[in-house]
Amino acid sequence: MSCHKYLDDVKDGNLRGLQNFLEGCCQNESMPKGLDLLLPVLTNLDGEHDSTVIDALEDFVHYWARNMTENKIEIFYQFADLFVDRTETDFKKAGKAYENLHINVAENSGCVIPSKYNVDEFYLLAAENYLQEGEFRADDCLKRIRNRITRKDKLLYIRYKFCSSELQNLQRNYGGASYCYLSTLRDADALAVELNPESQNVSLNNAAVCAILDKHGPPREAILKEIQAHPLSQEIPVSNILNKVCNKQLCTPKDRKQFETDLAPQHLAIGADGRTFVENAFIRHNVSVVSSVYKNVSLKTMAHILGVEDEIAAQEVITEMITKQGLKAIIDGVGMTVEFNPDESILCTWEDQIMEFCTELDVLSSDIQRAKERSTNMTN
């Protein structure tokens, strides 16, 4: 079986014969001759016509992967790469192609694979495509190579680190993701891997987004400071919000809308409380800012600051933060106010100061008494 006779038909625009030919290869369970001539023809098909043969090509390369011979390995990978290119923006399909074609042949065909083909890179390519589609299947691909990727292969290592960051972001592990994005940039500098400005911008911006969405605590504060100190921090899309968060300034509903503009779907998902992760992050931030400045605030004012409907909604939000997130506050349901940091009230602070003064006075009195006793003993 030869593909030579179909080449002229393709040049004349007759793709039906080529489609039938590829389908016939699978049905007849035979590999044609002249595949090296067919490859450039398929490569040069324009977008208007390639849809008539792409399904047949998919069946053909999968049949070929199941019936591999060593003398066809290199030409097969060229066909497999061509099929991946033809998936265009269907990243999930591309990820599956890397697993079922490239990886499957490398690991299960029993053939000796030329050293220029790196199965770890195939796994990485599969993971990168799955992540583009927001598919958790990327986790399985990364796990397979976790113990094989080292700093010796610098570029592959940096790509792996970025994929790990993206996966944690997808899984909503925002603290881990923000740290991993930053460490990817640090490792790239340490290994002298030159990242283009767009890659640096994406990594730093994603680090900032995840840090802003992360729960409050010392690790988050340290990461936010490192991001803000980065030379490119003022060039990333969320720089305005980053500065407000780092400088302990209130964020408005307009700020939140701006922040949401380019976020991924997992960031905008609605939680069990009926609010998105972004809404909750901005609520936590604004409550933190208010509690550091004011002692008592009306629930009406808090409703306006938090961007919720009314005083009742503000009370529910703050009550949840008190019970579940350790916010130090007391709500006065009668006066419709909230008191922040009640253990640090003016009265308690005054009492602490009096106690400290009395303790110091006792120590001083004891010192004076001992000094008098020593003086009397020396006189006698």
C-alpha cells in the first residue's frame, strides 16, 4: 500500500481520497509506504480543508501507536506532533495526545526510543496543555516525573516549577502557589535561565493574585512584601491592588471589579457562603484594615466598607470571621456596632500599665531597703 498516488489528488484539492486512504490503513491493519512524502502534504493543509482529514489522521496515528516498529519511530513522532498542532486551542485533546501517542510509544511499545526524545518532556507538555484547559489530570502527569526532574536540566526544571505553581493555583492552594511562583523566578535567576519579560510578568502577577487571595498570616505578609519589592511589581496588571493590600489601604468595590478582570474561573467560583473567593479575600482585607485603625465601628459603616447589602449582612460576615477565622471582635446587637480587639481596650491597657508601675515600685522599694540595711551594717 502506497500513498504516492494520493499526492497529486491533494495538490488538486481532492482530500476525500486522502481521508479514505488514512481510514483504510486502520481498517486493513497495514502501514503504507512513502509516509515521508505524505507528512509535508498534511503539514501544508490550510485551515479550510484540514478538517476533512483531521479525524482520519487521529485514528491513523492512534492505530500506528499500537503497532509501532523501531524503524518508524522518528517519522511517527513527526506525525504525532503534527496531530497535536492540529488540535489548536483544544488543550485537553492535546494533553491526551501526548499521553496516548508520545508517552505510550516511549513506555509501552517495546521499541528503543532515540535519545533525542525525552519522555519527561512529553509528560511536561501533557501537563502544560491540561493546565491551559484547567484540567486536574495535569497532577497525574507531574507526579510521574516529580522525582526525575532535577536542576541539571535547567529549562525543564523551571518549566516543571511553573507547572507546579499553576497546579496549586488551580487547586486553590493559594499560599503554596504564591510561594512556588516566586521561587520559580528565584530559581530562574540562580540557574541563569533567561525568562522573557512576558513569562516574568505572568509569574509575578500570578504570585500576587494568589497572595492576595490567601488567608491572612505572617507567611502571606512576607510573600506580599517580597512581591512588592520585586523590580517588576509596578508593571504587573494587579499592581494597584497589590499596593493597597501591602499598604493597608481599604479596597473599594471598583478595585475588586478591576482585580476580577483577568482572573481564572477557579478564583471566581462561589463558595458555600454564597460569595466568591475574591469577595471573601477583599472582605478579610478590609476588616483587617478597619480593625487596625478603629476601635468601634457601626455595622452600617461596615456594610458600606465590605460592599454587602445591609447591617444584617455585615453582622453575619463579621460573626463568621469571629467564629471561624479567629477575628478578635465583639458585636453589640443592640447598638449595632462592632468593637475590634476588645482585649486591647483603653481600660485594659490602663490597668496593665498600673500593674506594671506597681511591680516596678515594689522592686525599687526593695532595692532602697536593702541599700539602707547595708549602710547601717557598715556604720555599726
